[in-house]
Amino acid sequence: MVNVENESLITHLKSIGYLKSRNVEKALRNVPRENFVPNSVRYMAYRDVPLYIGKDQTISQPATVVAMTEALDVKEGQTILEIGTGSGWQTAILADMVGENGIVYSLEIIPELVKFSKENLEKMKIKNAKVFKGDGSVGLEKHKPYDRIIVTAGSPEIPKELLKQLKPDGILLIPVGNLYLQKLYSVTKKGEKKDLGNFMFVPLKGKHGFK
Ligand code: SAM
């Protein structure tokens, strides 16, 4: 059955020029956002706004998730590290895009959100995404190197550990700035940066995050 509200969100994201690729559009259909928000805000799941998921954290605005996913240029079979699992929605989108031969590792620092995101991913029967509790500002040595690393919280700097854990042709996507406004950067392993515009994210915590 067609999910009319999700279709209308997809149409909106195309009309504002954020949603461009077929594989991102397919992932949005396969992993509806309503499955990643608390029951109390489910009626707002398809609005293009961030929503509260508890513990002072939000599921990102759909336009932001789509802009980041497009910028990440995800391919089937890739190994991706996500920092800041939150609800698990972005994780699920990436898992759909890498397919059964790829894998997404995701780190979340708040134990309650580790549990929430794992439950959401399990309900959706997503097998190629693994969530761990930990400080993602230092990356995840165990499963390196990564084709892509995506940071979904605003950072005061570009942590060198993350660049070290990238494959030679890998991409790191990270919002960098102060507590209130960040610039989203696409960064190569050599440290070459592309500015993708201004965004507002919740702060990255941990060793290389905000104190
Ligand atoms: N993309 C997520 C989604 O689809 O729901 C939203 C992520 S939310 C904007 C940012 C997340 O980063 C929060 O859940 C926060 O707890 C987490 N976070 C902040 N600092 C972190 C760190 N050092 N390591 C891992 N997770 C962190």
C-alpha cells in the first residue's frame, strides 16, 4: 500500500532540490521515518522538522538527512561508520543503500538511544547495521578502514583519528563549528575540504567534542 504521507515528504524533498538520487529515494521508501520516532510524535513523522527522541536529542530534519546522504555518495557494498545513531533512521537509510554486501557500523554515546535505535532497526529487520555504545569522536578502530564516515552531531574540529580510519579514497562528512551553527564539510583522507553550507546540529560530545 502506498504511504501517502511519505510520498508527500519525498515530493517536498525533491521540490526543494535536496533529493536527487534514485537510491536515496528508494531508501526513503524502504525505511519510513515513522518507525524511528517515539509514539508521542509519530503524527509528525513526515513533517520536514527535527523531532524530539528523548535525552535532549533529536532525529534530524529529513532535508538534513537527505542532504547528508546525497553528499556521502553511497555505493553498494561499502563499509560505513556513522557517529551519532540517535533514532537509527539515518543508519537504516545507509544500510538500505549499501545493500546486503555492505555494512554500517554506528556509534551512539547515550545508552538509552543505543537501546532505542537497536529496537527500531530490529523491528525493521535490518541485518547489515550494527550499533555500539561509545564515543564516536575517536572513531571505531576495530572495523576500519571505512569507505565513508558520517558524523551527525556538530563538532568543534575535524578529529584526525577519523581521517586515519578512512580508506585512501574515502569521504568524511562532518558538521564543524560552534554550539549553535556549523558548516557541513565533505573531507578527503588528505584533509581537503568542501563546504556544503550551514547547518544546526546537536553538539558532538566525547574526546574531540564539546566539553
Ligand atoms: N541521525 C540521527 C537520526 O537519524 O536519528 C540523529 C542523530 S542526533 C542529531 C546526534 C546524535 O549524536 C545524538 O543521538 C547524540 O547522543 C549522538 N552523539 C553526540 N556525541 C556523540 C559521540 N561522541 N559519540 C557517539 N554519539 C554521539
